[in-house]
Amino acid sequence: MKLTRILLPVDFSEQGDGAAQQAGALARYFGAELILLHVNPVVVPTLTSPREFSGPIDTGWITVIEAQARRNLDTYHQADLTGAKVTKTVVTGDPAASIVEFAHREKPDLIVMPTHGYGPFRRFLLGSVVSKVLHDTEVPVWTGAHLQRSARSMWRRINRVLCAIDLQAPERALLWSRDFAREFKAELILVHAVRGLDSKDPVEKEVAQAREQIRSLQRKLSVAGEILIEKGDPVQVVRAAATRVNADLVVIGRSPREGISGRLRPNAYSIVREAPCPVVSV
């Protein structure tokens, strides 16, 4: 695996500290360019006024705010980002849409961001930003509810990567997990949840079928790893497995095509919130 460009959206919140630390560590490890992107969440409304008051709206204040944000980026987490090749960008607009558009245009290999941020524009930053990014971008997103806590210890060594298998188009998540685990010489573990709701199709049969499907995928994609198949709610199964095996990273899949719910699969955002370690959604 080779990451050459990593995008770090920055809202200057305390919740972003862990993301900055992990993004810096990833950038140093891979020798990747780290792009700091701050989105100025300012919306200029369209004004309806009498003709005598019409005319251009003075937006010079936006330039002033953007200039201040650039100065703040110049000193942002300098210790954590030392040794990384850092570039900085400031734009004004809707935070989620701006991040998605920037990622589409600049094509980073990974986006690193926390699940929550708090700032002066609170309504933009209460999880809705990462949720929309997860729904709309094609780029893998590294996030989690505990980035700040996990950032302190995870880079001593990544020992275990847990890939949550959804048997509908699982190839991308499996390949990303395989390559990341190989890069760090980590153990790869695959987990799949079966609900066993159909009385005509016993859980044992569902488990056997799922195991055979996963083994077939392993052979096809050259993916080695232990298979864990358990009955229950997928969110709780993944959380329990990640805790039990002491996973350093959970990998989940998103749809390669947009649907009613964007690219985010059912349970994906709940897994991100509940996982005890960072989650990469690919």
C-alpha cells in the first residue's frame, strides 16, 4: 500500500486533535503530502431589496476571515506534523460539500477527520459533516469517536486490523484491509454478522454459507486471515469483535455507486460511532 496524499479537514476544535496526530503519523510513515483544509462555514444569503439599494455585496470580510484562518493553519499542531510535507488551503462555503468537492478535484488517497467537531458554527459540525462526507465521497475516510485517545498509542505498533465483511460487494474493503495489514505486518481478521431471522434457514446453514463465500473471496483476492462469523446485530458484532481481538483499526465497506443513502451502507455510521478504535470506510 502506498498513500501519497492525505487530506485533513481542520476546524480548529479540540476534537480534531486526535485526527491531526494520526494524519501526521500516517503522512510521515508513508512520506505522503498532508493537505490541511479549513472550510470557512460562512453562507452569504441572496438578498432581495428595492432597486435603489441593489448592487454588489461587500464580501471583503470573507477575505479577512480566510487570511486569519491561514495564519492559524501556519501554527496548527506543528509538533504533531513535524517531518510531514504539509500544504494548506482555506475555502469558504458549506463544510461537507466543500470537503467532498475538494476531494473529488484533488483526489487524495485518504481523508482523516473526527466524527464530531465543536466550534462557533456548531450546527455544521455535530457529526453532519463527516456523515455527508461518508455518504458522498469516493475516497476512503479514516474516522472514529475515539481518535484523540487512540492517537497516543496506536503508532507504537499496529498489530491487528479487523475487516467487517458485508457480502454485497465486499472486494474493495477486503483489498484495502489486506494491503494495509501487509504494510504494517499486522494480523488481519475478518468478521461477518448473520441475523438468523428466517426460521426456514437455520443459523448454522447461514454461517456455513457465509464462511464459504468469504473463503472463496479470500482465494480470489489472495487475502489471508481468520474468519469470525457470529449471530446478532452487525454493529454489536463488530464492536464486540474489535474489543475482543484488541483491534487497532476496523475497516468497513461503502458502495462504489450512489444510491438512496449515498454510498454509506446500512449500519456503517453506527459502526463508526460504536467502534473502540479508528474506522476506515472504503
